[in-house]
Amino acid sequence: MSQPRTLLQRGLHHPSFVVGAVLTLALAACALLSFVWTPWSPYEMNIEAKLLPPSAQFWMGTDAFGRDVLSQIMVGARSSIAVGVIAVGIGLVFGVALGLIAAALRGWVEEVIMRMSDFTFAFPAILSAIMMTAVFGPSMVNAIIAIGIFNIPTFARITRASANAISSREYVMAARACGKNRFSITLQHVLPNIMGVLIVQATIQFALAILAEAALSYLGLGTQPPQPSWGRMLSDAQTLMFQAPLLAVFPGVAIALSVLGLNLLGDGLRDLMDPRLSRQR
């Protein structure tokens, strides 16, 4: 019971971790709150109230269709989190499995998995989404699949490298001497000791997934109307920069703060989970 408290105490004195945690929790709270309350309906149009500036009635103003911007920001956070969680989950499940298999079996199996990862890197998330859109049409599901596929080689490479580093440790060598097979050693000794690295990488990939989803929605390939999306809000605002410049500011700030918070959280977790840095602190 003392170890979690010690980790929390160190975290409370780590500026990056604290700021990142606050921003990330604010993003999650905004998305959760939108399930039960928004100032106005994010889908209801009111042409008479279009392009209104921020006021007591509409805290962030309204868009070209008279929809409340704050309500769209709140509901758009749900789309960003959903894409991030599922896409990173796809990368974790398949990437970690492939990385562990490559590290455990070595030889030609490792070579095939790594070359497949190199091939996948040739098709970044946006390019993959464009190809999928040409075949299946634009949708949030296709965006999630494209971003998730791009995450797989990232986690596979990190898992393989971390597992290979752990494999030379004394406790792993002792497990081999006791007659344990490769997969038993991998699951019981290697995987638990690389979880910290994977958690940190997951936060970074989460931030990248939010950026990728915003970019795809901006291009019209991600979340489709009427579901609000920060990227599509930016796309809609670009033709109204002189009439209502704040329409681009609010979703842009939401994206920037979300990505900043996740990156700072990942940076703080990396420092807290590094034993050498922990001893220094």
C-alpha cells in the first residue's frame, strides 16, 4: 500500500505530471459532462442566432447555423476521446502481442514482424484513411481503423526493444535456468516490467490520435455530420475568419490543450516510472 502513495507523492511534486493530469482530467470531465448536460443542443440550428459573439446566453458564441459553440466543443471531446481510446487500444493489443512474439522467438519470426512494421510505416494514418475512404466512404470508424493500424508498428517496435533489454536481466536468466519456456517467461517476467514504458507511449499515441482525428475530420474523412468534431469545426470556420475569427480559436485551443495535457502527462509518467530518476528525486 505504501508504493502507490509514494508514487502519488512524487507525482504531486512533478510540474509536468500535475499540469498534464489536470488538463487530461478536464478533457475527460468535459466529455463525461456532455452526456448529461450541455448549455444548448449541439445539433439544433437557429439561423436567427447565427454568428453571435460570446455572451451570457452563448458563452462561446454561435456558428454559421446558429448552433452553440460550447456545446459542440463539449460533445466533440467525446469523439476525440473515443477515437483515441479505440485506436490506441488497437495498437496496444496487436502491437504488444507482435512485439512480444518477435522478442521471444527471435530469428526469422522477428525479422518478418519488423519488416511488416516497416511496410506499415509507409502508410501513415491520414494516407491510410484516404485509401479506406475511397473504398468504404468517410466515417469515424474508418478513421479509427486507419489510426489504429498506424499505432500497431509503433507499439510493436517499442515492445520488442524493451523486451530485448529485459531479457538480459538476471531474473530472466534465472527463470530460464529453472526450465521455464519462452512464452511463460515473456508473460510472467518481461511484460510486467515493460508496462511502464507502454503506458507512457500510450499517452503519447493518444495525443497523436486526437491530432490525427482532427486532421481527418478537417479533410472531411473523419467524424461525419451531424456529430460535432473539433477538426470539422476548424474546417467550417476557415471561410468565416474575418466575420467570426473566434470560431476557429475555440476548437483550436481545445485541440492544443488536449494534446499538451497528454504529452505533459506522458512526460511526467516517464520520469516517475524511471527507477534512476525516481532515486534522484
